[in-house]
Amino acid sequence: MNNQLTDEESKAGWHLLFDGNTTDGWHLYNRGKVPSAWVFIDVMEDSAIRTAWASGPEYQLLDGLHPDNTSPTKRSGCFFGLFPQLNHVDPKPAGEWNQSRIVQNDGKVQFYLNGVLTADQDFNSRAWLDSVSNSHFKTFPEFGKHTKGRIGLQDWSKGVSFRNVKIREMPAAAAK
């Protein structure tokens, strides 16, 4: 079922982030309950950081026909603007649902698109910091430096749909 948890998911600690109908519990970055257009992980909400994308890396999510989907570091399932997909996978065509999964454990982040591991980075590593410092994100002092934060969702003012948005805090033993 869509936008509902099974008994097993509830017992395992999953929570719905979106009920499928309302934006209750959601707000615009630094502005409260105003419509928004951005998707990132480990976003630090701070009035000193003007936009969500200036603090948290983006899991890119594009239709396969979008022109940016041809750029290696802008394809669906990659860290936007930083790394190409680790393992190639094409998003499903428009009208079909893709499944995205983000696993974040103390700064170690993995992205999956339709069951395929597409990104694997450690925000605590020298390699990550070097990649950020050699990218266009280098001018944003807080970008990619946090291992906790909020989740932001965006679209490109072209329309996007989400369903079954769930989150679970990993038990300490399973996270190691």
C-alpha cells in the first residue's frame, strides 16, 4: 500500500515522512510553511546559509529524458555535481515509479536507484573534503560537512511526485 506502513515496518522503526495528502510537518528551508523546490541530505538549516543546497549534498533525481541526465555528475542517483554513478542504472521512463534509497550512517552515505548502488561516500574522509574543495561547492563553507541534518525535497518547477517516503533510525548494532 502507498503512504502507509506495514505492521512489520512499524515494528522495525520506520516512520512515514509524507502521508500522501498533506504537507503537515514540512516547511520551506529557513522560511517555514511556504512551498519549496529542493532535495538534499544532511541539510543544515541556518539563517547564515541562504539556501538548502549550499549546505547539504543532493541525491540527483531526474527523468531519463531530462537534458542534464546526460551529464555524468548530474545523472539520477549520483551526488549532484560531484561524482558520476558508481554503477550505471537508468531511471524508469516518465509515468513509472523509481525507487530511491539513501543510507546515512555517521557520514557514510550510500545512494541506491531501483536497487542499484549508485553512490558511496564518507563525509568524514579526506577524499570527500578534497572533492568538495575542487568543485563549484567550494564557495559554500558548510557544504557536505555535516553528518546529521534535515532532508529537503525539490523539483525543478517541472513537477515531481513522491510516495512512500519513509525514514528509520538505524539501531546502533545494525549501523556498525
